[in-house]
Amino acid sequence: MKKYVFGCGALVLLLALIVLIGGCGSYNRLVGLSQDVDSKWAQVQTDYQRRYDLIPNLVNTVQGAANFEKSTLTEITRARASAGQVQLNPNQAPANAAELEKFQQAQDHLSSALSRLLVVVERYPELKANSNFRDLQAQLEGTENRIAVARRDFNLAVQSYNTAVRRFPTMLFAGMFGFHPKPYFQSVSGAETPPKVQFDFGATNK
């Protein structure tokens, strides 16, 4: 009887040890994946901030053109202000879809206003010949490309993290340790390509 009790106790201890080792391994893996998501999110924020900082210079340059549509400038200024009001932790990815959706909507509104501004610029040959504007256009194009890449990398990191959270046996420990699925950036129409900001500088005004 004593041998039986001892055997059962040893078995329980062995199972507890296995669970403990498995739990530690799962925890460490989830921590690493979560940190990767946060790192990718920080890059997303950095690239959006870079675009945010470029816009005042772009608006000031465009403002110098004679008779440039004030309504277009007002729209992009308001869109930038609206995007600036949606503040999220730059070093920690959003914990829920509602936070990320609010952030994305503000940024998409700014992207739309920016695209319209650049379309209107086509009517102003003097702007297209302006070296300051061309430099800003090049910086903006590079920033939009960076944003697209950063968003893709973020979603890939979230996918790896969410897969781990939902995969057995890690899923047995994830909730216990406070790890829950993270939201993705959702695609919108045209989101797969940055706003077109290339201009034909050789075009003449007819």
C-alpha cells in the first residue's frame, strides 16, 4: 500500500513537473512573440509619424501656388489634426480591435485627403517644377512605401503570435498568463498600394 501511495505521489510530481516545464516554455515563447509584435508596432508608429511631420512642409509649399484650392488645404489640415488626436502607446501594440480600428480610420482619412491634394497639384505646373515640392514628393513616396511594409510586417508578427496563442498545448497556458489574440490591420480598398505620388515633371501646360 505504501509503495502504491508512493508511486502515485511520484507520478503526480512528475506530471506537475512536466506541466511546469511546459508552462515555462510556452510563457517564454509567448513573451518573445508579443515583444516582436510590439517592436513591429513601434515601426508602424514611427513611419506614420514621419508622414505626419512631412505634411506641414508640403502644405506650406503648396500654399505658395497662386489660387490653389483652399478647401483642399483645409481638408488635409483637418485630417492631420484628427489623426494626431488618436494617440496610442507607440511601444505596445493595441490590445483590442476597437483601438486599432479607430487609429486606422484616422490614418486612412488622412491618406485619402493627401491623395486628393496630390491629384489637385497636377493642375499647377509651377508646383511640379518647384524643387522643394519635388523633394517633399520623393520623401512622401518613400514614407508611404515604408508604411505599407511596416503594416505588412506587423500583421505577419501578429499572425505568428495569434497562431501560438491558439495552438495546443500553448493555448492551455496563454489565458492563464494573460496572453490574448491581438488585432490585425484590416485591408481597405486600395490599401495594398500606397497613394500614387509620381508626377510627369516634363509635362507642359497647354
